[in-house]
Amino acid sequence: MTTLRQFLLNKEYHRIRLVYTKTNHFEVKAMLNGIEGNFILDTGASNSCVGFDAVEKFNLFAQDSDVKAAGAGATDMLTQLSKKNTLQLGKWSKNNVSLVLFDLTHVNTALIAHKAEPVDGIIGADVLKRGKAVIDYERKCVYLK
């Protein structure tokens, strides 16, 4: 019998390891515009996001946005948009990735309070859908095509 891993690798998926945190999140190392960062994998986040404080780190070009962000206990947060970015997780990569930029202070404050590492951003459903993601919760990995 074929394992999930064998099946997906045969279908040209890439396997990316995830780290299960003290806050019951999965985190993943990702390269954004060639620079490594720490991200939460969040299937409930409609868009992938980066904190305002990481704009310079990842060389992001920010444009104003009329969209208000909400989530993780905060609402009506001002946002900006950054287009035409390159995102790489393991050997999987995509060009032309758009990201929502907003204040992640509330997220990182909660992580730090639980003795977890702060993050640069969130990998959301937009990227997971684009990569045809399959998450193996038991083996702590995500497969992207």
C-alpha cells in the first residue's frame, strides 16, 4: 500500500516540515524575497500577511489599502498591500505573491506570553490554495504542488 507521502511525492508535491508550537500552531520557515523568516501556517487566515515591522527586512514595497483586517482578537486594523513577491517554502516557490501588511503586535504579544517565538507573518489560505496544500497533521508537514 502506498503512503500519503509516496503518493504526493509521485504527484510532484514538495514536502515541507512544520514545527508544532506551545500555542498549538504550526510554524514554518519561509524565504520571502530571498530572506528567511518565521511564519504561522493558518488555514483560517484568508490572506497571507506580514507584520509592518518586517517590511524592511523582506524588502517589501507597500501600497495603501482600503481593506480592514480582523483576526486573533483584533478588528478594523489598517492594512497595506505588497505585490509581486517571491515566496519559498522548502523547495516549493511561487512568484507574484501578494501579501497583506498589518500590525502583528497583538499576535506576537500573545505568542511571547506563552513563551513562544514571535513570527514575521502568516501563511494563509491564499498560498495554501495556490499550492494545492495537503497538511499531514500527524507527521507535522505540509505538501505543496
